[in-house]
Amino acid sequence: MTSSHITTIAHELGVRVDQVAGAVELLDAGNTIPFIARYRKEATGGLDEVQLRQIEARLAYLRSLAERKQAVLASIEEQGKLTAELRASIEAAATLQQVEDLYLPYRPKRRTRAAMARERGLEPLAELMLAQEPGADVAQLAQRFLSAEVANVDEALAGARDIVAEQVSDDAIVREIARRATREEGLVRVRLAKKDGDPDGKYQIYHEFKAAVGQLPPHQLLAINRGEKEGVLRVTLDAPEDLILGQIESRVVRTPRSPFAAHLRAAVEDGYSRLVAPAIERELRGGLTEDSDDHAIHVFAANLKALLLQPPLRGQVVMGIDPGFRTGCKVAVVDGTGKYLTSFTVYPHEPQRERERSKSLLAAAVARFGVDIIAIGNGTASRETEEVAAEVIGESARERAGERRKGREVAYVMVNEAGASVYSASDEARREFPELDVSMRGAVSIARRLQDPLAELVKIDAKSIGVGLYQHDVDQKKLAATLDAVVEDAVNAVGVDVNTASPALLQYVAGIGPKLAQSIVAHRDQHGPFQQRSELLKVKGLGPKAYQQAAGFLRVPESKNPLDRTTVHPESYGVVKNLLELAGLNLRMADFSSRLRHFRQSQKLDELAGLLEVGAPTLTDIFEALLRPGRDPRDDLPAPVLRRDVLSLEDLKEGMVLTGTVRNVVDFGAFVDIGVKHDGLVHVSQMADKYVRNPHELVRVGDVVQVKVVKIEKERGRVGLSMRV
């Protein structure tokens, strides 16, 4: 069946059959997606990580569908009810729902009203009812079925109607009629569950709310679901009953003048209202929720990827501040490599109000350790702490000016601190800083995530990094799997220094995982830094397969072989050797890059690839790695906005143009940090001069943007922004 799956997937994704076939073969052989995307481009025609994950997910679904079809066919055949027509219908089903609809009449049931009617011998009467013979005497026919269990004609007819109602509800076509009509013309209606049940007005827009089933935005559905779960909202799905009943009746009541017609109409109405409608409502609401979950997870994943791939500020001495009121602001300083230097607590805010003493301690640490940047967590007391930091920077600048000194200006930046407390209490934090208080570890994390966001954020459960909406409401298993994939792709896109990486970072390298990550670090601690890539094969438990998957993503800066510092995979070292011989070059030439570039421009890539017996995509990547050996894809992205003074809400005026950093992107716009207490919102309608369907097409987390202030709500602490500057 896999060949048909491959054809189906290729058609759905709009790629070639051979591309999907190559990907499936590699996946089935146990290769990781990052490895396939980077080092097996010839086999997949250059499919990227997103396409490969789509293939993986779709293949799993189609294989599950095939297995379910076989189980259903076996069950029906065992009952002796499998016809050639039914087999063909099941085998042609494109979804699990279609299979289940077809299986419904044959599925073992609980003791239903129809089952009890059959036990009383009323199934023949139901068949007569469905036969719809004109001129039949209904009462006389029903008399034949009276017994000790069936006292009168009315009971007999009621039981027959129950059987017909169940048969109607089990009809796959009937289900599809109800499903399609409800999906196309149904309404989601929302009301308050009880009067005054929303005192804070959290769900105010949903107190009397309705929307077409097919037009309800995902974020609204998730909000409604949350309100329903909290008992604040009552949700119903209003179907076009008259339309549905009319279509079902036309299918069931074939002889309108039959004496049984009225009974059949009653059975249809009962079957729909009692059996079909509730099932379709559950199904459609479940489907809507699943689609909304998928959308929310996709948004979270896109934001997370952008956050993980923020450009690092290498070599900067950073002071991290985890702001707080009652317990004070936790301060930690790390050197340019992330090494912990010192920590202390200051109390500039209420209730202690030791502002001047706090400024003095901060200024002294800035001077003593040569701090370049102050990183402030964006949580509680962040803007108040920002004011203190700005004063320290301003006063230090004035002092230097008075002393006629020149030097690098200290700046500050707001850092997303989501998950810092989770890291602080983690096993990873305890291993790194056993001597530090839990709260102080958070300050270290804030400082380090400015230096290298990826290396620091991988230590935190991705769900705790607040760059999504309703992440606690969606399918948690699916969310975790998706976010893990995002982290894996980000880590492998950047690459990892095997001699400095934490186990938390190493575990996301293709082919490694948590256990091997610990083994690599243990080997490093016992034997010292790795001197070359091939030494990884000495790590306990790391065999040839894991080495194949991981090696290209692991860097060994200390290696005597320059290729160990690049993205070139060890399996291609021979190709590089032959390439350099053809070009008359060696890696240690002073003008190596310029001469290699000239050689590349003088060659036809396909011919050169054929001569070297390697695929053109692989050769292209080899040239890229040799010409830019230390390239970090994050370096091409804008650096964080550094600030030296602070704005308040009172400083803002409509029409003011500011530089800000995108903190979160959602369906209805983007939240931008412009240096005031709360992030401003650029509504989707203010993102461009044209209609914007998806904000993610214009901005992503971390982008530096120019925005204009268009609305200020001081009492609510809200700022409306526009990118139409």
C-alpha cells in the first residue's frame, strides 16, 4: 500500500512522486529529518524540514487508515455481512471518519431502544414500514407482532420506529448530509451560562455571540472553548434542521402516500434529533477544535522558531536582572563566554525603596566587570527596573564625559523572561549552579539568553516560552511534539560546538537524544575536549548510525582538520580533498576563499559534480561551507534594539514614530515592545497598506520594526500602533 500512499502524498503536497518515495525510504530506514534535509538532498529533490515533516505525518495517517480499513473489513466479514459493494466503499474511503461511518451499522452496540425492539421481535415490522407498500393496513400489520412483550399496536409501531430511526442514523449518506449542511450553514451560538457569570468581563464579546461554523477564527474558538470549560459560557451548534430533515426524508420516504409515510417521517425526525445531530455536533466541534489547535500550535511554533534563531550577542559582558518588588531584583553578571562572575540583590522598589543604594551597587558592578549590556527580564517590575537601569547608564555616561573618557556606551535591552523560573528550579540549573539560590539562577538565564538565545532557551520546556496564545488549552501531546521538532530544526540549522554545548543543547542534535547527550558530556569531562569529529565514535553508546546522523551538525573548533569546524559531513571529506586537488588549492592558503570562489565561477556545476561523483546539491553545499566556514544563519538577522533611556506612557503622543521589537505574532496582529510598560499592538489592519491575511507573512518574533503611535488608552495601559509609517 505504500506506493499508493506515496502517490497520494505527492499529489497533496504538489511535489514529485520520486521525491516522496526517496523521503519515505530514508524515513523508514531510521534517518532523522534534519539529516535528510541537509545531507540527502539528491534522494529527496531538496525537500526541506517542513515538507519532510508533512510527509512523515501524512504517511503515518495513511498507514493508520489502511490498518483501520483492514480491521473493519475483517470485523464485517466475520459477521457474514461483507458485500463486494461495501468492501469497495471501505477501500475507497479517504478518511478515518468515512471508514467509521461505513462501519457504524456493523459496530457492536450497547443495548439501545432499537436493540430492545428487535429482542421483542419487531424488526420484520420495521422492514415492512421501510417497504412502504401502498394500501397496506398499518394497524392490521402491527397486530401480527403483539405478544407478552408488546401489549398493543402503538407499542409495536413505536418499537418499529426505533429500529428505523437507528437504521437511518447508521446510514453513512445520512451522516454526510447532516455533516455537510451543518458545516456549511450551521451557526455556533454562545451565551453566558448564568447571569452575572462573568464579573470581570473577560468574555464580554461572547455574552451574546454567533458565527457561521465555517467562519469562526481559531483564536475565537479557543477562547470560547476556554470560557465553556470555566463554566462562564454556554455553547450550542445550531444546525439547519429543516434543510437536513427534508433531505433525509427524501432519501427514506420514497412513497409519500404510503400509510407508513407518517411513521417514517417521525422515525427520521427522531433518528436525527436523538442520534445523528448530537453525534454530528460533537464531531464538528471536535474537528473545529482540532483545526484551531493545529493553527494555534503552528503560530506558537513559528514564533518559537523566530525566538530561538535570534542573533547572539557574542563576546558581550552582560548583567542580567530578574526584576521584583518585595523580594528585590536579582542581579547576575556573566562574561563574554557566559561564565558566571557574580550576583547580588538590590531593592530599588516598594516596599524597601533603596533606590540610590541599588543604583550605586549596579554602577559599581558595571564598572568592575566592564558590563556592556544590561538585560532586564520583561516580567513583574520590569519597567520600574528599566527606569533604574536607564538612570545608572545616564549617570555613568555623565561621569565618563566629565572625566573626558571615551569608551563603549553601556546599554540595556528588555529580554523575554518566560520560562526563567522553570529553568531556575530544573535539574539542569542545579547541575550548572549548585551554589546559587533558585531565584538567582533566573538572572543568569536572562543574561545568557541575550548572549545566545538558542543555547539558553533549549534548557527550558518549550511550552513555558510565552510566544503563543492558548498554549495551555490545545492538545498538549501534539504541542509538545511540534515544539520539539521546532527546537530540533533550529539547533541543527545553527550547529553545535561539541566541546562547550550543554546536554540540553546536545540532545536536540540529529541522532543524539538525552541519553547520548549525557554520554558525550561525560566523555568530554573524563577525557578532555574532543580533538576531531571521529573521536565521537569513542563515546559509549554512540554507534555508526548515530554518528552518521549527528556528525555534520557537531563542530570541533579545536580540530586540526578545518573541515571539522564546518557543515561538511565526514562522508564528503574525500569529495573535498578531490575538489581541492582539481582546483590546486589547500585550506590553509591566505587567499583561499577568493581563489575558490574564482574556481567555482569558472566551472559548470553539473559537470564538476559528475567528475567528483557527487550530487550537484551536495557540491553546492560544500562550496558554501568552504567559502563561509564559520557562518551562523542567525548573523543575517537584525540585532536586538539597545536602549539607554526610558519612555513612559505619558511620554507618548499620537503620530510619534518609534523603533520597536516584535515580541509576539498572533492572528489579529503583532505585539511590539516600544519601551513602555506594556507592549503595543499593531492590529492586522495597520500592518500594511494592503489587506493582510496572515501577520506571519510580514513579521516574526524578534524583528525590529518602525511603528507609529495611533492610539493611547492611558487608563487601560494600551497603545495602538501602526506599521504604515
